[in-house]
Amino acid sequence: MRGVVRDSISSARELAKHVLRPVLRPRRTDLCCCGLSKTGTHSLAGVFEGYKSVHHPDQDLRLGLAIAWLKGELDPAQARRTLQRRDRALWLEMESSSLGGILIEPLAHACPNKKFILTVRDPLAWCDSWIDHNINRPPDLSSLWGMLDQLRLRAGAFEPTLFDAPLTERGFLPLPCYLQLWTGHNERVLRAVEPDRLLLLRTDEIAKRLPELAAWAGIPVETLRSERSWLFAAPKKHGVLAELDPRYLRATLEEQCGPLMRRLAFAVPGDRD
């Protein structure tokens, strides 16, 4: 009986905390950076260190949700309820994670007051950085992150060619796998979030656009940590893409990323030839 009473009291306290928290401790801002890994998600979490800011919050839960979502095994209403409940429990002011981009449809519906920052990077620079990171820190393909990457990269969807040898000989997938992920992730966010809730932020412009970012977030610019605007850079670069045939690289880039690159004002090799 005492255990039942304790559980009831605990549940009541949790409910009261969730109900009263917005009144007793309102958020100063409510943001989610939802760009791909290696586009500045670490940096945005660092820039907002003066706020309640976390990189990959709640990842044990969200990894499973993201995998189920990509497989089409997660009911949208259930996803919205789960993300809304966790948002109120964590009560973050900045959450920064590529998982937010994967779950963007239910997350944007579950949290109607949340604003989103889509960090975007030139696709070849992004792909080079992704490969460098995975050479420097080889992933465990049996882990949840490994499983998620195989889904996102659509492993098996593209047959490797002779031109992909610099990648495949190192254990990587063919080039189209990576470039389709760049397009697919960014287009997913652009489709799901209303323009007035979304700020596009190029990775190489994070530091110089902090005043604009602060104004958009409704906070003083002096509260942002400008010295944290370039975190988690690769300790060693390997230049694997430079080993690919330039014509193959250009053709694959055009096929997988060309239209979105132009939409986002990235230079497309060949457009001025």
C-alpha cells in the first residue's frame, strides 16, 4: 500500500512539474538545430551554452524512434505524443541533432512553438568531412547509430562502379549513397517546416551570422558563445574525394544534388563552363 501511495505521489509531482514548468520557468528561447551531422550541430549546441542546450538529447530514445520512422514502422500520432512528452520533460532551450531532422515531421507538429535551424554545408565538403570522421573514428555498424546510417545512406540501393573504388576499397558505400542523403535530409526539413519557423544557416557562415541568429531567436547576441562556433573539426583529413574521377564526381553531384544546390545558392561545378 505504501508503494502505491509513493508511486501516486511521484506521478502527481511529475504531472505538476510538467504543468507548472512553463509558468515557473519559461523558456528564454525554444530552438532545434536539425541539420545533418558534420554541418555544425556540435557548434550550434556550443554557441548556445549559456542556455539549456544539449547535443543529441535523449538519443537513446530518439535513435530507436528515428530507425522506426525511416522504416515506416512508427505511427505518426504515437511519434508526436512521445516527442511532445519528452520535450516537456527535458525543457531544453536548444536541442541540436541530426535526429531532429530525421524526425522533423512529428517533431514540428508536436512542438508548434519550436523554431528550427537547418545548418547546410556544400555537399562535397560535407561528404569529405563525413568520410574523414568515419576513417578517424570507425563506426560500429552493429550499433544503433550504425543501423541508422545504413538506412539513411540506403546501403544496397546503388551498385558500386569502378569509379567508386577509392571509397569501396576503404569499406565505404558508393558516392551516390552519401549525396542522396544530403539532398534527402535537407528536403525533408524544407518540406516539413513552415518558412517563418525555419532559419537556413550555412556552416561556413555560423560565426558571422550570430547577430541575425540571436535576433531571430529573440535573445541578446551577447549571450551567445561566438568562440564555440567551430567545434568537432576532423583531427585528420584524408582527401578521399580528391581521388575520384572528376567527371564522375561532377556527374553524380549534378544528379543527386544539383537542383537543391541551386535552390540553396551553392555553386554547382559546371554551371559556368
